[in-house]
Amino acid sequence: MQLKDIVEMYKGLAGEFGRPVELELFGLSREETEKIFSVFDEDYHISRFFHFTNAGGGTAYSINGFPHTHVAIDAAIQEIL
């Protein structure tokens, strides 16, 4: 899955940039979710637009070894798409 695909899915779920979305709402398997978001989190040019939180509600996923339930993406990510 490409960055553009994740951003489009995020926009559909969040309605607008900057709103936290539960990772489980992306509809991916646990393995896919952890792998895809970990890869984006490792890339400096991408990770600065992603903001992961462990908000308590929802399923926690291990993103680079840290438990996270939600992600918010900055609108500025559109500059690199």
C-alpha cells in the first residue's frame, strides 16, 4: 500500500486533516497495520506528518515497538504526495 492510499483512506475516515482516527478503522489486518505504519514512521520525510497516540479507546497496535491506537495526519503531507 502506498502513502497516497493511506492518506486518502485517512481523509475519508477523519473528514479533515489533523483529526485522530483509530488505526483499526483502516480495515487492515494487525500485521498490515503495524508494518505499513511502522515503515512510514521510520521515514523522516513522512513521519513528521504522522502523529500517533495511545488514546485508550480502540485496539492498540505496535508501531515500531510502541503501542498506538490513533493516528492524525497533517495537511502539509500533501506537499510530498
